[in-house]
Amino acid sequence: MDDETPDCGHDHDHPRVAHEALAPHVLERAAAIFRAAGDPGRLRILHCLLCGEHCVSDLADESGDGLSTVSQRLKILRAERLVTRRRDGKHIFYGLADEHVAELVRSALDHARHDH
Amino acid sequence: MDDETPDCGHDHDHPRVAHEALAPHVLERAAAIFRAAGDPGRLRILHCLLCGEHCVSDLADESGDGLSTVSQRLKILRAERLVTRRRDGKHIFYGLADEHVAELVRSALDHARHDH
DNA sequence: TCGACAGTTCATCATTCGTTCAACTGATGG
DNA sequence: CCATCAGTTGAACGAATGATGAACTGTCGA
């Protein structure tokens, strides 16, 4: 290979770029996770779930939004596998998918708190 | 206070809800952070910045997008204070705002990688 | 089996978002 | 001072998103 080939057409010092290749589907997936959490309504749900499972009605009550609205939000969170679902009689309980997700949410919330 | 007052109108066991109150502006802020990171184009930039500062032209070259497009993306990332800006002669160098942001990005990228 | 309750899905509609081109600012070098 | 390189900003436009009411599914108690 020719190591004199510049990747780009301008003239300054180049940082020794060394990102281990980022697969496109990983990029998409990670962005999708952020996007799912990036809505106040959905993030509020994730926050509620930090302290344990909740059923849809409870989540609706706590946010003051309609059942349908909350259900749609949960659908998106579930599509990105941020939450799990469990049926118990008439109720369906949602919870955070894993501790990794919980950490991500706590982390951003903390960052947002200590940041004026 | 009356501890017999139920918050909601339905009939099952209630989880002992104990979220320390989540201030609305904290919710908004955290959601805004996630939202800013929740676009593949912007997340790619954040990923590039994980290994140090880059100028706008380099970021444009690495993604294959136009200068204007990249500049717009950086504007959003900067509005959410995820990146910092530094002028050096003709070039403007961007970098991650702090280690906390770096950790958030690494964390989501890792999660996305180990998740098929 | 019927009715009520818990949730989901569907279609619609207004809003927000992301990209792009063109015009602009600002620093550097001749 | 002027040309050029580096980057920003603004407007326009199509695509994606989020909320909502109505209709639907599924479970339980009487």
C-alpha cells in the first residue's frame, strides 16, 4: 500500500485518526437507542421504571397522559428492547430490559441535574 | 397527610412508588441530550471525537457529507453542550465536552455492539 | 356468556427534524 | 486590499415523529 496517500484535500496537521471501524449497523442501533430515550414522555417512563415494574395504567396516571399515548411510547421503547413486558392477569407490567439500560438513564439524568 | 389516598383509580397492588421527584427541566434536558445523540450522523461525529479533537473539514471527509451538513450537526451537539469548540487559525476544532459525555457514548456503542 | 376493564392498533394530523444550496463571516497569505 | 480557504447561517422542502380518538383484542368476574 502507498502510505503517502492523504485521505483528504486540505493542508493542516492530521490527528492520527485511529477509530477501530464502527460498523454501520452498530451506529444505527446505538442512535436508535438514544433516539428512543430522547423524548421527555418516554424518558419519564424509563425513569419510573428505574424503581421497578409498573403497569400501563400506573404509568399513564403518573404522567397524566392517556392510555393510548403511553402504550405507543412503550411500543417504541420495546421495539428498541429498552423495556420488557410481562402479563399478569388483566395487567401488563413493563420493566427496564437490563442494568445497562438503567445505568444509561441514571447517567444522563445525573448529568442533566448537575448542569446549570 | 392522608396516607389512605390512592393516586389512581384502579384496583391492583401498587408498587411502592418512590422516585425522588424528577424536575421537569431535568427531564427536558436529559431528553435533549439523548435526542442530540440519537441521530446516526451526529453520533458518528461523537464517535470520531472519542479519539480526540477534529476540525470540521476532517469530520466532513470522514463521513462523506458536506461541510454545511456537518456544521449543522455540530451546531446541535454544541447547543446541548456535548462538544466544545476551539479556533486555531483557519480551522475550528471540536472535541467532546467532558469525560461524562465520552462515557455515555462509549456505553451506548458497547451496548449496541453486544446485542444481536 | 356478557359486560367491564386493561391494553393495543390504526389512521390522521400537526409538528419537528435533517439535508441541502446559496449567501454570508472571518482569518490568512500574497 | 483582495482572493481564498474554513466554517456558519438561513430558507426551503420532504421525511419522520408524536399525540389522539375510535375500533379492536384479550382477560376476568358475575
